[in-house]
Amino acid sequence: MSEAVDTAERPVKPAVIRGWRRRCPSCGSGPMLNGYLKVRDECPVCAEQLHHHRADDGPAYLTILIVGHLMAPTILWFFTTFRPEPMVLITIFSIGCVALSLYLLPRLKGAMVAFQWAKRMHGFQPSA
């Protein structure tokens, strides 16, 4: 019976949504992260093993990609529309870039770990 549970299909979308919320991709109620970016070895609620993840630099790359693609056209539009002083522009958008990066990074890490869990990548597959 445990083999049937281990080989059951893991839907990707609910798992990634749970990961985005920084929750366990299996149960959705236990916290996935211990601190800001450290993934727990196992879920404290359902005991799902999470230490297999290989998120590495992926969340950082995605964060840079998203923040860059959002901020670059916004800076251009803001500068051409309002013509602020350069230091005002630098101050506003530096704070905006840092804030958006700090918001996205743990959420993207959770989503990436959850995606790996749902696709049974990097040790999340059932043991033989």
C-alpha cells in the first residue's frame, strides 16, 4: 500500500502554488522554509522529506529576470514622463528593486522546490 502512495501522481499546479506560499508541497500546511531561504529537511506536519531539493541559483536567476523585466521599462517610462532628478530616480528605483527582490526570492525558491517535488526530480522519487 505504501508503494501505491509513493507512485501516486503529484499535480504540479497545486504544489507550485503551495510552494509560492512557502508551504509544504505535499500537505500545504507545514512551513517549507526555516528562516528566509533555508529549506527544512522535512515538513513538521506531514514529515515529507524536503532535503532532496536542488534549487541552487535558480530562484536568484528568476528573481533577477523578473525584476529586470519589470523595472527597466518602468524606469524608462517614469523618467520620460516625469523627468525627476537623477538622484531621486536612483533612490526610488533602488528601493523598489531591493523590495521586489526580497519579496520574490523566497517565493520563487518555494515554487522551484515544489516543482521539483511534483515532478519527482533530484531524489523526490519513491525509493525502490
